[in-house]
Amino acid sequence: MQVTPLHPHIGAEITDIDLARELDEDTFAGILAAFNRYSVLAFPDQPIDDDQQVRFSARFGKLEKTSFAVGANNPYIYQLSNIDDAGKVLPPDSSKRNFLLVNARWHTDSSFREIPALASILSARLIPAKEGGNTEFASMRVGYQTLPQDRRDQLKGLIGIHHYAYSVGLFGETGVTQKELDALPPASHPLVRTHPGSGEPSLYVSGHIRMIEGLPEKEGRELAEELVSWCTREEFVYRHVWRPNEIVMWDNRCALHRVAHVPLTERRIMHRTTVAGDGPVS
Ligand code: OGA
Ligand code: MN
């Protein structure tokens, strides 16, 4: 297995490995160490099916079950697809496209859960033929490290309130049901957390933050947005250009991500598994 960094601050590519096969303990330990260090791992040329993806993902921990029927392919796989059953690109005003747009704002997956996600594993099943649909990543550990000390002191003890109903609500009709939203009440997490994989401090902000405990709603949200902007300054962003059959996994505890514009004529299908966190954020 070969590990090659992709960007000065985040991401590495892993080659000479076959994720469709059962990985031995040493190989898995190597992947886990790279994951904890680089936050984003790209595995080119991995044509796997859903069962193989679920098996690989489950090596990292218990999997989250899908919450939103609009995007679910099976209980453990989100199918992020912009085409209909006949293979035609969905129109711009379709609820499924609106659902996908939630991923176009900087966020970290499942931050709206009591126990947020540890990792997401995304497999490119069909990528735009011409252009678009890159996925962008930024490190919240580097975001924290580069904050001036007085700013860090101000953030001490502050709690973000993450609420899926807020972030999905920005996009109109998405196909997410009221029952699904009712099952996801607001979740409170500190704005600064310790990354369990490295022991390092990290910001923990997300497009799912609706407000900050103890601050007026608008002021709190502006603070969260300012911290997201800080982490995602141009030179800190790694832009991943997908290749067919590629798998990319990221660390939701310390990395932000978003999908870049997908042209309306381009077809794109990605399958995602999600590894659940192992406890509340500390
Ligand atoms: C996700 C996500 C980005 C993409 O699957 O959680 O944000 O590029 N996806 O599809
Ligand atoms: Mn996401």
C-alpha cells in the first residue's frame, strides 16, 4: 500500500490496494493511521458493489442507517443520484435535486445527530462526462491551529446547535418528510472538540449549525459561518476531481466538505456509507 499526500493540509491518495477484498489487520491498521493523519483518503480504481462497500466501511465501526428515504438505496447506502429511473437527468426544480443541494454548503455529515458521524465513504458510480461535481475538503484541525489565541479563548465553552430541519429548510421542497425531521431534534456540540484519532484540538462547525447556545440566533449563526469561512480559505481547500470507480473517505470529526456545482446536463451517481461516531463529541 502506497500513501501519497494530495495537499499540504489535507488528503492523501492510497494505491496498491484492493478494497473489494477482505483486508488483513496490518493493511487495515495502515489505512486507519493514514485516515487519522490526513482526514481524507482517495482510493483510485476501486470498482466495488454495495455489499463490498458496506463490508469495507464496517471495518471502521458501526454504520449509520439512512434517515431520508428520498436518497436511500438500502438501509446503509445513500444513493446520491441526479437521474430518474429512466436514466434522464432530473429537472432543476425536482425535490431530489434540492435534496442533493444540501451537500453544496460546507458541512460535516450527521453533525445534527446526538452522536455525529465518524466517517463517510463515497464511491463514484457515475461521474460527469465533461466537468463539474468535484468534492471540496478543508481541515477543521488546521482551522483551529491557525486561529489567533484570543479567538480560541473566545470560543472556549461555546456550544453549536446543529439542526437538519434548518439546513434542509434552506432548499425548499426536498422530499425529506416531516416524520424524518421529527426524528432529528437539534443536537448540541462544542465548537471546539478533540479529535479522537490524534488527540489534537479541532474546530467543529458545519452548515447544519442553526444557532449557538446563549447567543442571539443571528449572531450565533454568523459566528458559525465565520468559522466555516476561516477553515475554508482558498489555500486551505483541497479540490478532489473524481475519476471513475474512485472511492473517497473523509473524517467527519475534523473535516468539512461540499460538492461543487454539477452542470444541469451532467449525470452523477455516488453511493455513500456512513460510519457512526463512537460517542458524544468531547
Ligand atoms: C455526502 C456529500 C458530496 C458529493 O455524500 O455527504 O456531501 O460530492 N457528498 O457528492
Ligand atoms: Mn456530506
